[in-house]
Amino acid sequence: MPVSQKPRAILIDVIPSTMEPLQAKRRLMELESLTRTYGGIVVVKLLQKRALPNYRTYIGKGKLEEIIQIAKEEHVELLIINNLLKASQMYAVGELLRPHHMRAWDRIDLILNIFAKNAKTAEAQLQIKLAAIHHMGPRIYGMGQEMMRQAGGTGTRGGQGETNTELMKRHFAQQERRLKRELESLTKSRANHRRRRMRIGLKTVSIVGYTNAGKSSLLRALTRKKVHVADTLFATLDTRVGKLWLPNMQTSVLLSDTIGFIQDLPPQLIDAFRSTLDETVSADLLLHVIDVSDPFMAEKIREVEEVLDVLQVSDTPKIYVFNKIDLAPKFKRGTLSKRYAPYTPVFVSAENKAGLDELIDQISKRLP
């Protein structure tokens, strides 16, 4: 959804009353970072504690009225909800906001819009379009059902809402088939490249980690490959590959960097980027890059490991690369070395190129 100016946004997160305050703060901080990455201006951040989300609008009626009032006073045009809403809930919220010239996005809407802005290669663009269809398709159906219900329709095929819904469903199905065919062609090409590397005995090392942990910076520092580096979430969506020379083995390995992970990364987005993530799945060694200066470091390590488990690569040899030591002069090296000993912790600054020789040495030792 391209806009000529930065949209002003209200952020809200609906959480259970049992959630720890620190966790609630982290969720809102990440939502704010995502919004700024997209290009939005955050006007207000709100929390609503509910045992169960509102059945019709997810957010409680009183809170929605409060949001509308703030929007009028602050000239806000966008409400971003840090949750995954049902089709009927998004439709209901949208209808309530429409008279006030506002739109509503849920968490996946925001991420998809960021992806659409950052995708550079044909493969990443196709994957985003496919993810958008998977996300929007059920909404179109739910919207048609809601319109029929509000109009007092009987559910017969003669209803205009249902007719339009069926047309949209067929349109989405046709688009999905076309995108899958195009992606399949690109996936086969990538698979052929991997088979050729295996035939010539070229080992592969994949960089993984939470978004903004410094993965692209590490790839650039190790391979001198010119890659885009930015202090934003999802700066990299495409797979970047460079060669790394290992003096101890007198050989080169391929080093790849791809999409970063985030908290509660929606399964459909993992599925959409499956072909890109195949570089990670087929790697001989993983470098899990961790921002040692991040106050939520331990939680992010766990969340990355959960995604790796979904990708079925938990058993791949792994090195924990604690990055940004220049930003955390008081980090506890000994404690981290002991806690994560099975993953051969290495401490580096990709920005200042500190600790890279030790990392290269450990890569040589850990490669199968």
C-alpha cells in the first residue's frame, strides 16, 4: 500500500492479564520497530488486557471508542493491532473506522507491507505475493459472509455478496496456482545449484538469527561481499551468498544469509519463504548470530531455535556468534560461554571486525 507521506499510526496490543510487564513491553517495542521500519509515525501505543479477545472486533468496544477519539485529535489514519485477527473481526473493525477515515492492519498486514517494500529479487516478490494471497483469501470470503449476514441474506447462491465472494475465491485460486508454478521453477534452479555444489564438495554455512542481530554485517565482514546493511527489521529478505576462505582447511566455503526471524513469526510466512530458507535447511553448518547488547537476548535465542525446529534443522551443527560486543562492554563472556558451551560460543563485532579470526577457526573445526 504505497503512500506519499508517512502514515500516522496508533498501536495496540491485546494481551492476557497474566502476561509479565517486561514481556508486554517487549511486544510493543517490537511492534513500534516494525512500524518505523515500514515508514509509519507512531503517535500512541496502547495495551489492553483481556482474558479473551472481543468476539466481534477483537478489541473491546470502549477501547475502540478511545482509539477513534485519539485519532480525531491527532489526525491518525492507521490502527495497527499486534495480533492475528479473524476475517470477520478485521471487517468489523474496518467498518467502525471507515467513517473516521482510518484503516486497520493486524500484525501480518504490517509484516507483509514491510516485505513488499524490501523485496528485491523476483523470488522474494513472488513469495510475498503468495503469502498475501494466503492471508487475504480467507478475509475476502469472511467479508462476503459478513456482508450477507448484515444484509439479511439467506446464504443462497443468488446473493450478490456470495456471488462476489465466489468470484474472488476463484481469482485468488488462479493467482495462487500461477505463483506456485513460477516459484517452483525458481526453486528447481536453486536446487540444481545446491546439487552442483555437493558434487564438487563445496561446503555451505548458513547465517541465521533474529532480525537486526547483524547477520548481513557479518556476511559482509567475513566475505567482503557488498550487501545492504541497515538498522531496521527485515533489511534482508533475499538470500545473499559469498565465499569465505578457511586458511586451516586451505579451501573456501559458501556463506549464505537470508531472512531474519521475529517473535511469533506467522507459520504462513515461514511457508512462503520456504524456498529461500532451503539454503538454511541444506547447510552443513549454521551460524546463529545473536545481538549480545539486546536486553531480550535469551528470549530471542529461544525463538530462533523454535523456528529452526520448524525447519527441521535443529540437529545441524551450530555456532553461536555473539555479535555487537562493541555495544555491550559489560556483557558476561564467561557466563555465556558456560551456558551455551554446546554451541561453541564466539564473541565478535562484525562492525569493528573483532573476533573474526577466532570465528573462522571455529568454522573450520565445526564443519562436518
